Amino acid sequence: MQYSKGNAVQGNDAQDELDLLSILHQLLARKWFILGCAFIFAALAFLYAQIARNEYTASSVVQIEKRASNIALPSELIGELLTGGDQESELQTEFHVIKSRLTLGEVVRELDLNITVTPVGPPLIQDFFYRYSYLLQSFDFLDAITKQLPKSYAFTDENIELADFENLSTAETLDLVLTVEEQGGYTISFNDPITGTSKQVRGETGVELLIDGIARLTVQEVRARPGAQFELTSVPVRFAAARLAKNLNISERGGRSGTGIVDFSVTSFDPDASISIVNAVVREYQRQSLNRRSAEVDQSIGFIEEQLPVADANLQSALEAFNAYIDSSGAYASLSATTQDVLARIVDLETKLEEIGFQKSQLATQVTESHPDFQRLVAQEQEFEQRLLSLRGELDSVPETEQQLAQLTKNVQAARELKEQLLLRLDQLRIVKASAVGTIRVLETAEDAFLSGPNRLKPIGIAIALGVVFACGIILFKNALKAGIEDEREIEKLGLSVFATIPVVEGLRKSDASDKNYTLAITQPENLAIESLRALRTGLHFSLAANNTKAIAITSPAPNEGKSFISLNLAIIAAQAGSKVLLVDTDLRRGELHKPFGLSRKTRGLSNFLAAGGEPRDFIHHSDRFNLDFIPTGGYPPNPSELLSTKNFQALISASEKDYDLIIFDCAPILAVTDPAIVAGSGIPSFLVVSHLRTSIEEIEASAKSLENVNAAFSGVILNSYDQNSSRYGAYSTKYGYYRGGYRYQYGRK
């Protein structure tokens, strides 16, 4: 059969397509590996889920009233503008305030959340051991294990209680180790922050202990056996507040409806701690909210109290000037009704201007001058000033004496009105302060905590998925690295015939002809590889008979593909079947078939015959062990290609076909040297030995092309070292529609 280039191109195009079914078959072939990885990942996740500590969540329900950005004062006190109108603070802003260090820092200080006491236990499973160590004490048969544990491990019912722990060092985080001793004593071990050396200090329960100037500690109670150890850690308040913020969840009920009903929840490893923490957070926010409202009122009261002495002094000054003018002129009775009306209107406008000035000063503490409310006040002020200027122009037409009296009267009335307004506002603000309440109302306090985590099943599910993905990735990655041919169908897509598929021989070093299993037909005649070679022998018998020839050439694309192994064992099998066989080692460069025959490299052989000529039988060596004749390479010649091109080689073929039933020429690799092409060009049917998962499609194409160029009788391909366990598809070649389980058949087995 001739090599077809068109078929090869078609085969490559098919290979380039993404075959999802092929991927599925590759994974199914390694299903046990995938299941094993999933099981291992699941087991690790199960251990992790058991080691993880229980989490408890306590919650409190609070109503947060939405209010204006400033204190809600009466409109008659500071006007409609300063009451804030519809300017409501968003709850999200309040949530950020609650989670800030300003609020949570106080909670940390109140509950000493920056101080932790951790019982010492086995590394990595310290918490797990402490939670379940009571089981070791519950059963007598576990006493032997308990006694082997270090004395420093603390058990479930052992703990200590601190009355005070203060970090006095410059280090932000302070770590101490407390070791329980006899009669209520204990020892503190620590590293000196200056020298770095380890030190110890002994203390007594209930007595304050100053630890080398770096900490102050008071242990209130010790409930542990002597030798048990506990790790004491003090971290900065900001770290503890940040940690608390992560465990604090605040959410409003009703979504966008704006109910103002807010759930506070805190998750902790200790149920009692979660209850006390969430209640402390609510109390602290409630206190700070009330303080903020009182502070706004205090700001207004302070402003008025600053203005009262000034207003009182202005009133006294106006009265003194008025009385002095009356005593000197007696002109008060000369004011006309018109002048008195204008004067009253002027005083009213000036009072309103004073009111607007007060409102502007108050509003300036809340908004910028470009704010619409502030600009509205400015517009009103300008309007009143224009009207006041017009009224003052009307006074210019009255006599000078009356004008002077009107001005003094106006000053007295305006000063008196301003003082009365300030006193009224001060009284109203004091009433507001006395009646001020916070914007938080606690609807439900936290009274119990429920077990909220961890989810011990979720990690197992995730781990199984990760295990499957990991295993699939490994399988596909390893298969991607296998650049060689997968199956005989890939060869047939190139337009080539596959004469035989030889299973891999375990433990055989194919490159070493001295290996005892190299003559597998003798050492293991029942091996599956030998059975495949017997099938090849049968096929060759009919093929050669049809072509009226007795000689074949066996080559390979590259070294170590197993061509010499197949040539030798095929010759032995044919001889065992009664055929007269001649095996010729035609690899004049690196041939090693002389080793199984017990011959040396210098034994006269093919190179000697080709160079000197003579009778072929003079160079043939018979093997009683294999019952066949053999021609070794002889000495390595400097010009093997030229020797194979001589007439002596053709004479060898002609003479051998007269005396033998089968002549096998074991040739050198065709992609390495030109020698096999010369042999195949002599008209001998040629076979190409390729290795499973090693020889690439490109190498097969190049080898076939080389044989085509010399018009060789290229008969087909022998697939060697087929290993279904290493195959991408395992025993199931469902990609090609058949099952390879038959290769497992051996003598004496079912």
C-alpha cells in the first residue's frame, strides 16, 4: 500500500478540532484517579470542618429615627430654615458611624476585647483539642494516651480569669505565656523587648504583678492543673475594633421602604461574648447619639450666652443716651404721630435684620455660604435693608430735633427687643436640652445566641469539586504532554495499514539487547506481545506469498522504537513454526543483534560480505537455541550506505530467497540515516515500527515520505509497546468505537 499525502492532511485537520467527546473519554479512563482525588480532598475538608471552631451569633433589634442633620429646634425660636426642613441623614451613614473606631473602640475598652487568653494545645489543632479533650478524660482506656501528652496542654475544663492586663511596653502587640503552678501560683514567660532574651516572673492569684515594666497583670482565678499553659495576648485597640467591625453585621429591615428598624448581630466563638458585645455596641451608639444631640443644643446656648452681655450693654448705653437727651431738651413730647409710626416700622425692620443675622450665624455652622437656604437669608436681608433705607429717608424731612429724638427712641426699643428675644431663645433652648432624647430605641435586647457556623458540609462539597477539577487538570495536562500516536486508527487516517499492535512488555529495556527478556519468544512464550507477533507472522505468510517474495525490511523513524526486538522475536516465532529463517542485522552503524546470539562485535558478517564478496553461507551463523540462521553486522564500516548500494547486497537477497522461507532485514532508523531507504529501494517489502505514545504523526509522515521517494514497497506499520494503562483513553477506546479489554487475556486466566 502506498503512502497518501492527501489522507495525511485530512488526518491533521481532524486532529486540530476540539473533540469534547474525546476529553470525556480521557476522563472516564481515569475515573478511579478522579474519584480518589475527590475522596482525598473531601477527607481533608472533613478534618478542616471538624477543626474549625463553632460560631455563635447574637442579635438585637433597634429603631433608629431618621432626623435632620442638626438639632430640631422650634421654628419660632430660630426660624423655618434652621429646623432643617426635610434634610434627613441616611441610615447608611449611621451604619458607618457605628462601625467606626469611635464607637467600637469604646466597646473594646469596656469589654477588654483586645485581650485574648488561649489554652496551649497541639499545633494546628489547638482549638479542636481544647474543645474535645474532655473525651480523653471520660474513658479509662484512654488514660495511657492522656499521660503521654505534654503537661502544658490545657484540657476543656481548665481556664483562667483575668482581672487586669495592661500593656505598658512600646510594642503594639504583647505575648505572654502563663504556666500554672502549685497553690494558686503561676509563672509568666516572655521575651525581653530590648535584649530579646527569655525571662520568667512568678505571680500569685489575686495579687497585681508588674512584669518587668512591660505589663501589669492581675489573675483573679486559676482553674487548671499545675503545668497547664495559657497564651496571653494584648493587641492595640484599633486592631481589635477592626476585627469586631468584620464580625458586626448591621442591616435595615424592609429594604428600600425605610422602616428604620435595624438588626444588630455579632458573631463570636463564645455565645456569652456575642451577647455582651452586641448589647454593648447598641448601648455605646445610643449614648453617643444622645451626646451628639445635646452638643448641638449646647452650641446654640453658648452662642446666645455670649451675645447677652453685649445686648445688655447696648441697652444700658441706649437708655443713658436717651435720658440724657430728654433731660437736656425735653423734646420727647414733640414727636408727631407720623414720626412715631415710621419709627416703629424702622425698629421692626431692624429687629428682623437682627433675627436674620442670628439665623445666618447658626446656619453657617451647618452649611456653606453657597447653600440655597443661606442664600435665601441673604436675599431677605438685602430686601429689609432696602426698606429700612427708604424709611430712614422719610425721617430726613422732619425737624432735626425730632430726628434726634426718634433715633434715640429707636435705639432704646431695638436694644430692649433684642435682649428680650435672646432671653426667650435661651429659655427655649434650655427646655429643649432638658427634654432631649436619643434617636435610638432598643426594641429587643440580645438575650441568647444561636449556633451559626461553621457550615461543616459546605467545605466538603467545595473540596470534592476542587478535587475533581484538580484530577481532571492533571489527567488532561499529562495527556497533552503525550505527543505520540494514541491508536492505530490515527495511523490509518494517514492512509497507512497497521499490520500488528504489540502490547508493552513490562520490565524490558528495549535498547539493551543483552536483556534476558529481549528474546521474549524463548523466555515468555505465552506473553501477549508474542501472541501479537504470532498474528503478525500469520499475516506475513499470506502477504509474502501473494507478492511472491520472501524477504522483508523492518525499520523505525527513530532509535529505541523496538524494531530489533520485533525482528528477532518474529524470526524466532517463524522458526518455531517450522520455517527456515534468516535474520540479517542491516544496521551497520549501531547493530546489536549479535548479543542474543552470543557473538562478538568483531564477528564476520554483513559488512565483510558486502566489502569482499564471496559466498553468503560463509558469513551465516546458525543458532541451535533459536533454530535460525543469523548474519551479524560485522565490523562497523566507514561507508555503510555505499556498501548497501553494491551488487553484493542484491546477490545476498537473491541467494537467500532460494534457501530460506523468510528473510528479515533489521535496518537502521530511517529518519536518522539513509541506509533503510537503500534496503527498501531494493524491492523488499518494508515495515515501519512505531512506538505507542512516543512516535509522533509527523515522524510517521516523514518516514513514509522517505520510503516513497525511493519507490519502496512500503507494506505498513507495526504499532509497538502499546500500553493501555498509559493510554489517554485507558481500556476503553470509545473514541474509535471499540474496547481493548481483550488485551488482558493470558493463558491460565479467565
